[in-house]
Amino acid sequence: MVVLHISNFIDCNAISNSSPSYYYEGRCLQSGDRLKLPRTSMAEAIAHGLMQQLANNDCYSHEGKMYGILLVELPNGEQRVLKAFSGLLNGCSLVEDWVPPIPGRDEVALESARTLAQLDAIKQEILTLKQLTERQQYQTLFDEFEQQLQAMSDRHRHCKHQRQEKRQQICDPLTLEQLDEESRQQGIERRQLKRQQNAVLQPLQQLIAVTDARISELKQQRKALSRQLQAQMHATYSLTNFSGRSRSLQELMPGGFPTGTGDCCTPKLLHYAATHNLKPLAMAEFWWGASSVNQDKIQGEFYGACAERCQPLMGFLLSGLKPISIPNRDVYTISPLSSAKGEIPIIYEDEWLIAVNKPAGLLSVPGRYRDRQDSVLSRLRHLLADGITLASVHRLDQETSGILLLARDRQTHRQLSQHFQQRQVYKVYEAILSGAVTVDQGTIELPLWADPENRPNQKVDWQHGKPSLTHFQIMAREGDYTRVEFTPLTGRTHQLRVHAADVRGLGVTILGDRLYGCCAVTNRLHLHARELRFKHPQLEKSLHLQAITPF
């Protein structure tokens, strides 16, 4: 039985109500309403009960993964619990008492296994080719010849110096001819050694070149197979929301999802509840087992919807639920600090950090030159008693408005910087595009690199560019313009501006972005950092900061 009693996990009478510590949320694709599902103290207590069960069974300690619980209400009003794991559990997708995978996995299971076997075979062949013994043999012989050539060059240089001295002291033609012959013989000696080097190394070099070409070919095959399998899975995997609508992953995100999308706890739990007439009340996800490879997941810690796979689906998955008005206890409105140079509204502050609503046109931090010293950081350092210790955790472009986060001490700065680097900060931007966009939502993945001939512009560079990923969702179409919500999953310079303007992205510049080709007459860049959600490094609670879009 998949629907379990709460008493399987906790003593219900021992739980006291408190405000939610986190909200799973997304925007309804039809109405545009922002929908929320809380992580409550009850959900966390149930999750802790599940953790105790996992700790008592060795089969759950073999691999680290995300687990989740969903507190639901039956049609008769009783409350029950669903539990799920991400991916496979000890190689199995179907495990008793756990929510099954979303529809589609079984249909592609055979093809998936066949493709995975091919990918493994390709991987092994690549490893074998990289370990080719001739590579080491070539390098050893090359080094030996280089040493011989260097020794010969040193000897010839010494002899040449001696010949030059003798030519200055001796006028005998016969002796001079002998010196010239010695020089010719040394030239012949060097050419012979070079010919010997080529004769020995060239066959090895050709073999290595053929091997490298084969490795490149195998990598292309591996890439094509991975894309083919991912496309099959996304076309087959089908999700249902609480309004009764079903969509394949491919329909939900034509631009593609990262590998593994659809196998996470969140879609499995919400899809199962939607298809079994269960009303979701609260959800909690946590990591159990060994720490993740990049050490950003710790056993027993709670985590929100993953930015790459689950967050882009939340709007669809929660559609059909009634929008709930929840006071945001993590957003504080404080009178703005004033100076002769303007105002900087403070959204949130405590003894460790401060978040402000940066005006458009103001730098985040001072520039290099005297005429670029006015900034959020310099103003706050002047206005706050402890301002000298402030440090910006991240930056916004000068033309971009919205939430800017600053730390008040080194430890907090380091911890928050790690949150940004490890993609543990959920960011939402709002923009108006200077044209029409036909698709409703999607993901843009274009590698970015600084344009050396057109600084400070960034450009798409498939060879040198750094990976950059942005989820977008259209909010409204307003005449000739399009209002869009951006969720950047990476934080590259000018990422949203390039992803909007480039024809391989949306192909429409952000209104007012003259740097990337917008010619419309307007008073500002219409890009605003609207939301920031992260775990407070000292208070151990989730902060969800919001700044109303000013356009």
C-alpha cells in the first residue's frame, strides 16, 4: 500500500504547529497565479521519522539520494503520507510502500537499458584508447630524442665558439677549410638525428592520431545516444496536475531538460497525488546517505526543489490547487536610508547580512576609476555604523534593479558565496522584451564568453564559453512587448541579456538593452531581480526576499 498512516512515522499529538520554513512554488501556466505548497513542522517531523527508518536499514546507506514525503488529505478528510525516492533504489524503480515512477519509465525501460549498455561500452572503449601503451612509448622516446638534441646543440654551440676564436687567430687557408668542414659535419649530424627521430616517432604519432580520431568519434556517438535517450524519455514521460491536465516532459519543456528530470521526488509525489484524488497539504525533501559528489548535499538536511529539474515543473505540477495567500514572514520593509545622492531601500537586515532593492543606474560596487565610485556598497559603507565591514555577495548590472545581498562579516560572506557557487540560491528576474515571443516557456542553454573585440559584451562561444542555463516563462503579452519571468540556474555575466537577445535563445532583446541591440526609446533597462530565496547561514531558516517590479 502506497498511502501510509501518519502514525507510521510520528506521534501526531507531539507535533506543535508553527509557520512553514519553506514553500514549493510555481506560477500557474493558465491563470498566472503563484501557487505554493508549504514545508511545515508536521511535514518535517514525518520526514525525520522516515530518516529513522532509513537509519535502521542498511540497504538505504549504500548510495546517497533525495527522499521526500507528501502529507495528503483523502476525499473523506483523513490525512495520510506518501513517500518517494529519486531515481532508483538499489537498482529498482518499483519498491513496496514507495510511490512508483511516473508513467513512461516502463515504456522506455528496455530501450533505456540497451542504450545505457551501449554508453557503458563506449565509455570502456574510450578509457582503453586513452590508456594506449604507444602514448607512453611515444612520450618516452620523444623526451629521449629531445635530450639528445639538446646535448648535441650544447656541444655544437661550444664547438662553434671555439671555431670563431680560431678563425680570428689563424690565417692558414687549409686550417680555415678544416673548420668549415667541421661545421658542415655537425650540421649533417643534427639532420641525421632529426631524421632518426622522425622515423621512430612518426609511426607512433600516426597511430595516436588515429586513436584520438576514434575517441572523438566515440564521444560524438555517446553524445548522440544520450540525446536520443533523453528525447525518448521526455516524449514518453507524462505528468498530471491537479486540474487534470496531462503533459509529456517534451511538451512542458520543448528546449529540453537535464538528464534525470521526472525521476526526482517532487514530480513523483505530486503526480501520484493528482492521479489518485489526493489533496496535497505539505511536502518535505531531504538527502540521505553519503554526501553528494560535489559535497553540496548533506545527510539529514532538508532541501527545496532542485533548480535544474524540478523548479521548472512546479508551475504545472501545482496547477489546479487553490492559490493561498500566505504572509511572507521573511520579507521586511524598512524605511530607506537616505543620503544626498539618493535612497537605497532595505528589504531585510540582521546582524549578519543586509538585502537592498538596488535602483537601476547605480553600480553594485565601486568601479576602478574616480568617476565610478558611487555604488550601493560605497553608500552603505558611508551610511551604516558597521558599513566598513560590508561586502557584496553577488552583483547586479548597473542598469538592472532589484535585490542585492551583502554580508556584514567574512564568515557570512564566505558561506553565502558558497550558496551561490553551489546553485543553492533560487533567483527570479522579471523583464519586458522589446518584441513578441511565441513560445510560453522553455530552457535556454548557451555557453557564454567575454567578447574581446566588443567589451563589456558577452557572446555565445561553443568552444570556450562557460555553461549557462536559464528557465523562462511568459507572464503576459502586452501589445508589441512580452513580459517574461527568468529563473537563471547559473550566474554568468549578462546571462539573461544574451539569452534573450541571441537568436539561439529568445531572439528578442530586453527593452532598453542598447548594449545588445535594442533601439527602442526608453528610460531604463527593463530587467529586475524580483526574488531571492536561500538558507540563512546563521539562522538556519529559509529566507524568501521579494522586491516589487517597478515597471
